[in-house]
Amino acid sequence: MYRTHTCGELRLEQKGINVTLAGWVQTVRKFGAITFVDLRDRYGITQLLFGEELNKVLEENPLGREFVLQATGTVSERSNKNPNIPTGDIEILISSFQVLNKSAVPPFTIQDDTDGGDDLRMKYRFLDLRRNAVKKNLELRYAVNRAARNYLHQQQFMDIETPFLIKSTPEGARDFVVPSRMNPGQFYALPQSPQTFKQLLMVSGYDRYYQIVKCFRDEDLRADRQPEFTQIDCEMAFVEQEDILNMFEGLIKSIFKDVKGIDYAEAVQRMTWEDAMWHYGNDKPDIRFDMRLLNLKKPGTVYTDKTDSAVLINGADFKVFDEAETVLAIAVPGCSEYSRKQTDELTEWVKRPQIGMKGMVFIKCNPDGSYKSSVDKFYTEEKLKAIADAANAKAGDLVLILAGAEERTRKAISELRLEMASRLGMRKDDEFKLLWVLDFPLFEYDEEGNRWVARHHPFTSPKPSQIETMINNNPVIENAADYLNHPYANIKANAYDMVLNGNEIGGGSIRIYQRELQEKMFAALGMDKEEQLHKFGFLLGAFEYGAPPHGGIAFGFDRLCAILGGSESIRDFIAFPKNNAGRDVMLDAPATIDQKQFTELQIKLDLK
């Protein structure tokens, strides 16, 4: 037997018993005729005490960091106790030991405050995984996995595996493709999600399905994306939107309770997509704080004082506002005392390429009731007060205003809102706020292709009241400049996203389950009958055999773990992640393959 106990379980109550431990050497500390060794395994750290006789052995054959060691001895009470670790009251008085394996000098220190950079730690990920900080992340991931499975099992969901080698039906992100040796010239695709399979399972009568499943998308990467990622994928039959929302609010609340000990008792707030875009500038708003947007360029928007917002900035001959497509403002609480240096720094912040603005206007709502602005020469103090009031600013607040092209300005002020909240400590890792965003547009207009594209995916149903609008109208856009007046521009999807602290953690919809409507959807996306049958004939055929109403949702499992763990990157919660170039630097993958494999696959490369 290599060990009788782990390095994290012994306590003072076990004083006097003989034990054998096995693990990795964390540190070696010599004090005259004795040596202390901290031995580490997955469960914790235990201090070993090597007396005078064994110390002589260690002098001849010294232990190094990360040596694999087996040691036998007696549990004793420590004289210098360590309150920072669970085993800090005891140590093991060693009677015998054996080095099971030596270790080369690690390229970085295996401890929480390591001296290894990201690239180095990813190259030696098998060593990085020994660090306690990484271990805690994987323990949290496992706890989320277990909590999700327990809840879904209790709700009579069935875990059903679906294939990884499927047919390529490129829509949205690019597929990863796999050549078939037995079918030369033909390729499998790795699934971007199990979408069509879970719908087929509903047709098959498995009315509550789930899978914690790997998905694959060949897309540009960033901190919260990986080419392979994990979803909690769920589908239900004989349900409406309300059933889905209630069921999966329960799932997330159950995970909060089991993993974080948080009793999220409040009702999850709901918001339409239009309200999210109007009030927060994006469709996944962080509602832990307020700072709603004010649109100063949209005529017809009336605020509490009955003033049309557009009137507030008109007639001042300030070309920055007059010539802008949109003018948006936020009121930042308690920042009216910002110095010139601070407002200049904020102006430079919004000018950065990733934000893309040309400048920023501010209004200081001073505690004494006066108003000071960077555009004083254009606007009277009375006008500045009216703008500040419309933005819900109070004495002591700072109003920040951006102007320019609508899409860029909305995105920029949304980022500015988040940046100011971060600076003011309003985005706390231990505070969680859930939100449902509803009533998304079903379609988006692709100007380059002069056609409609699905905002979510082509299996999303319109709102029940708008199904006839979709069926009875031709999707063709006669005049590209007039697409906003097309009936399809106003069709809402029977879709929903769950947002946590400004991150989309889940999205889903009520699905199309009638063949006629699904064919109409495909036609709207520019697929003719032949293409529909080639790509999705199996699904259209299944709809002719008693397909039930159904809907579902998929949660970004990696992202949910990262948020619960207080990290901005999902890589911290994946055992073997890829870097931002999609490479596994530990395995050095992707890599070339032997010419023999190309020959077997009947593939010839042309890398011009």
C-alpha cells in the first residue's frame, strides 16, 4: 500500500497513530540536525519531520521540489502550529521513507503565487495543474457539473449522448471538418451544438433531455472563447416559453445554492431585447448597478419633465452633436469632483482603437447645485441641468456623453458604463445578478448579401402571434435601403437569453416543429428546396411523424464556472485549454500529419 491517508485528512485527534503518506515535495527546510518537508497531494499539505538519523540520509541524497515521496511515521502535535492549513496542528515524525521518483527542476514554482507566465504554464500544463489555485478551479467546475446533474435528474431529465461525427451544415461559425478514409472526398463535421439531435429526440418521445457536452466552433478566439467548449444542453417537449424560464431559473438557483451556498430567493428580472439595447446599449446588460443610457438624439422620447430628449441639445450650434447620428449619455454617481486630469484620461480611454470614439463631453453636477461642462460655451447652465436631469443625475454625479455613428456609439458607451462601474467597485465578484432577456428579433439583415440571416439559429420559432406574418409574406427584399419596412424586420423570436453579471450564460428558444414553417424559415435565409433537403432533409422528414411542440436552452458551462470562480477567462476552468491562437502549446497541436495519412485519405494539400 502506497498510503494509508492523504496529505489533507490527518488531525490532532489521530495523534499517536502510525501512517504512510505519499505525494509531491512542496518545500524542504533544514534546521540544524532536523529537516522539515511539506508533502503535497490533491487533498492538501502535511508537514513531515525527519529526525537526526534520517537527516543524515537526506544530506547524502537530498530531496528536491516535486520529488514523489512515500513516507511512514507517527502523527505528532506540532510545536509551531500553522492555522492557515487544515493539517496545521500536526506533523508526521518520519521513521522511514522512499523516493518513488525524482523530478527535474520545475520551470516555474508550483504554488499559488507562481513566477510562471501564461505561455510557460500552458506549455507545462501538467505541472500547472498541481497548483492549488488551479485545483480549486477544477474542483469548482466539478461541483457545478455535479449540481447541474443532480437538479436535472430530479426533474426527470435523461442524459443522452449524441454523435461527434456529423454532417456539415455551415451556418454562422465555421465547422471543424474531419476527412473520412472509408468515404474518400467526403467529410464529417464536429458539432457546433447538438441542436438537431436534441430536436430529433423530442420527436422520438424523450421529452426531457440533457447533456453536458463538448461543442466545436472554428472562430476567432479571445479570453472567453475556446475552439472546443462545454455546454449544459437541454430540451423539453410540450412546453411554452414560461415553462422553460421557470425550469432553468431553478437550475441556476440550485447551482448557486449547492456550489456557492447562495440562496437566490428573488425573482429573476426580465427585460425585452429592445429595452436592453435602449437602456444599456447591449443585449447582455450588467444590472448589478444602474447608470442607464439617455438617448439625446431620438425625437419623440419624453422624460419625466415632459421634455422631448432631442430638444435638450438642439439649437446650440454644437456640430459634434448636431452632425452625429446619435448622442448618448450616462450619469456616473459621485464623480463630479473628477479633476481635469481625470476627465482627460477618460477622454483618452474612449479614443482607444478598441472603443473608437473621437472624444467625450462631460457635465459635472456639483454638490452646490451648479453645473460645469466641457461644452459651457455652447450650452447654458439651465440647459446643462435639463440634460443632467434627463439622465437621472443627482448632485455630485458626473454625466458622460458620447456622439457619433449609432452602432459604434452605443457599443462605446456600453463599454464606458462598465468601465466606470469597475472603477467605482460596483462589479463585485461575490455579487450575482440574473436577468432574462426576451423578444429578440428573429432575423438580422445582411447588407452585403441583401438577405435575412437568423439572429439565433434557423430552428428558432417566431412569437406565436407572428407565425402568420412569416408564412404569408415573401422574404425577398426588393429595395435594400427599405429593409426596415419589410414585415420580417419586425418579427420577434420566441427566444430568451439568461444573463449573469453582464455575461450571456445561456440562450435558447421555442423551436419550429412544423415542416411548413421550417421550410419557410430556410427559404427566408436563402435556401432553395434542393439545399434544404440536402442539409436538413432528415429533420424536415422527422417533422412529418408527429413532432411535438418543444424548446430548450444551452448554458455555457465554462463561462458559468468562470463567473462563479471570479475569473474573466474560461481558460482558468478548463483542464487543458488552447491559447488565443487555438493552439495546444503542451501537445504542439494542431500539427502536420504523415504523408501516409494523406495518401490513405486521398487528400492532396495545396498551400499556395
